[in-house]
Amino acid sequence: MRRKVAAGNWKMNGLSASISELETLKTVKADCDVIICPPATLIATMVKTAGDSGIVIGGQNCHSKLGGAHTGDISAEMLADIGARAVILGHSERRADHNETSSDVHAKVSPAWAAGLQAIICIGETEAERDAGTTLSVIGEQLAASTPNDANAKNTIIAYEPIWAIGTGRTPTLAEIVKVHDYLRAHLVDRFEDGDHFRILYGGSVKPSNAAEIFALSNVDGGLVGGASLKAADFGEIIKAAS
């Protein structure tokens, strides 16, 4: 049985006052893994606030190098040094806004593992790719090229996010989600000895009203949640749906 995950990606949102949302979330009874990835400015404070609650705090990106002349970047070691235990890599907004390729993502994964971080590797197709019927080939190529051969179910989580569904309020049909997640599971099982144990998250307009039905689907092991993770009232309900 794969333990479900409720992961929140705060993106470029959150100021010091937002810490109160984490305080509220600590009171939610969770029978799943809870991960929150705030902006880097809040990680250290949120680690202290999370305390022994079991809530894991993570980063939203890291550099492929451990240090050096890379102004404005943050290394995996730096994230771990302030208490982060996970990191999102290859999110579609990084791929689009910063021209990150799957090769770039691949280069960041091993340094993340070396620093003791669990890598949440993101993949997903554009609306044009879905309309062209190339969804499975696109995400298959992204998964293959982004994930190192020594990945395993403990150090890596896969997150499927159809780009056209992120923040739009639109979601694929349940059948479409199952088709993609079953395809990803088959790919993982074929490539990795413990491929059946990898957690595969769905992301893209997950909210309290649809979380339970999505998380109940074949090979959906939880969600990577954007906007709905910013408020404890909403994310708390999503955590309950994953529990």
C-alpha cells in the first residue's frame, strides 16, 4: 500500500503573516504525508513552526551545483541546511519561465538526493500537445529524461501536472487522469525494481471539492496542490481527502 501525499506548492506567494496558515494546519489530523513548499524566504521559519508535527517543509527549486558563482540561486545543501527535506524539480513554470529542460532537471536530482532531500519531479503536457494527441509520448519522454537511473520510491516522487489545468480551474476527466497515471506506473515498473512503490501525484486545479474523487483513482497517490494549499481551510480538507 502506497501512503498518499498531500503536497502544497506555494509558488511566489506568502509573507511572514502566512505562517499562521501552517499553525492551523498542524491541528489537522492527517493519515498521509504532508509536504509544504513555500518560497525560500519562509522555509527556515516554517521548519521551526512545523516542529514535530510531521509536516515536511520543502523548497521549490535548487541549483545543480553545490555552490559557486550563481547569483540568485540556491543549492540543495542550502535548503537542507535550513531544515528542508524535499524539493520540487522541473515544475512547468520553471520549464516555461526559465527554459529548463528535462536534462536540466535531471542534473538537479542527484545533488538534491545527496543533500538528503526527496525530489518531487514534475512532468506535464501543454494544451496544444494534448489536442495533438501526444500527451503520453510527451510525458513519457519527460519522465525518462528527467529521472536518473538510480531513482527509487524513497528518494523520488513523480508529479503529473497537465500544464493547461494549472490555476485555470479546468481538470482532465477522471478517465483521462487514470489513463496518464496508469501509463506512468507501467513506465516506472518497467524501468525500476521498485516501480510499483513510487508515489505518483496529480496536480492541476486540485481543490476540496474534487480532491477525494481524484485521489481515489487508480495509481493516483495524492496531489501537488497550488492555490488551494495557501489557505489552511482549503488545504486541510485536501489533506483529509488524502488520509
